[in-house]
Amino acid sequence: MERLRGRVALVTGASGGLGPVLVRALAGEGMDVVVSGRRVDALAATAADARALGVRAESVPADLADLGAVGSLLTRAEEALGPIDVLVNNAGVENVAAFTDLTQAELTAMVDVNLTAPMLLTRHVLPGMLRRGRGHVVFVSSMAGKVGPAFCEPYSATKAALIGLTQSLRAEYGQSPVGFSVVCPGFIAGDGMYQRMVERGFRSNRVIGETTTTTVANRVVTAIRRDLPEVIESGAPVRPLLSVAAMAPRLGERIVAWTGVNAMFRRLSEDRGRGG
């Protein structure tokens, strides 16, 4: 997918955080964009920003917690702008809490939105990409999928699953014209869970790092153009830590604890328990 201009992208989770920045990055490459998410007003604003960059953009609201809406989302997206060339599975939910405090509904909702919906969307969009002889699918995972921190069990599990899903898809379709990439951001300033942490007084450090929505969005574009298997973007050189964790898991656990990540999430989970 070296040529992006004039192609069509579908971006889920486009109503806030990283989503609108992803949309602008793709529109900046000349891609027409279908934006999807739950907040109709925010989607309209994101689509307007994309159109201001000289491309076509349409909003198709959908709540991916309703798995029955997945098929209709793709149908409506293609009716709006045409066949999808790039799918960016960005929608996700996180819930920092003690594992046993999570309800069954909270657990299954994270699995549905973070993992099942991206799999279903990919399964729907892939046959058309193969027929047309072009396409790319991006899964937005997380550093939590590489090293699972405390109090993030279902989130880490679903994000780790996206990494495995990408690896399997690349193995199966490696000789096809369709590519697959997984992007694993660390803490993103101004986005989602980390923004809520900052607002409550918790902040990353130089060891763990902090990145930006613009940096992550640009890395997504690079992953599409170069068919990169995996991108890690945390604002710090964390690959050595990940290598240690892979080769010596017990030592890796101690290093992760030393970085303060587990303590940070523990404090955030305690805020949940107090209703903060």
C-alpha cells in the first residue's frame, strides 16, 4: 500500500483521543476516510476536519459493543465512499480495576470491543481486499499487550491477542497483496486512559516514556506504507526491556515493578474503588 492517495480508509474509534489524529494523518496522505465511533457530533467534526484537507470524508456512527452492528458498519462505510482499502481497528475500551472487582459485563465488553469486533471487521473486509489485489489492516494494540501491568488484566489480554492475531494473519496471507500491522503505543499524552490518569495526578517517567497522538498516527501511516509487522511507540527505548522480559520473565517482572507502572495502576484502581 505505498500509494495511499485516492484510496479509502475506515477508522474506528474516531470520535476522540487518538482517532481524530489518525483520520487527519490519513487524510493528509490524500486518503478518503470513513470515520466511525459512538459520538455523532464528534464524528461530524472529525469528518469536517478531513474534508478541509481536500479529501472525501463521511461519518458512520456505530457502537462496536453491539457485535451485530459490525457487518452493517462495513456495508454503510462502502456505500458512503466505496470499497475499503485500509482498515484501522482503533476502537477500544479500558477499565483499570482489581480483577475480581470487574463485573462479567465489564469483562465481556472489553473482549467484544477490543478483540471480537476487530476480528469480525477484518473478516468482513478481507475478501474484498483480496479480490481487488490491495489492502492493509492495522490493529491498534498497546504496550500493555507486550508486558501486562497490574490491574489491567482484560485490557492486556485483549491487546496481546491483537498481536497474536496480526502474526497469524501475516503468516496466512504473507504471499497475498494484503498487509497487516499491529501498533503498540505506550502512554499517549492527551489520549484515553492515560489522559484520565494525568488528570488524577499520575504521570509516566523517563523509563516508561510518554508519546503523542501525532507521533503514533505518523507511525501508523508508515506501517501501512511499509507493511511493518509491528510498531512499538512509547517515547522511550523500551525494546531492551521487552527483550529481557522475553528471555528472563522473572527478571522482567521485577524490572516492570521497578518502573512504577504497577504502583501507578494500583493507585488508579483505588480511585475507582472510592468512586473517583
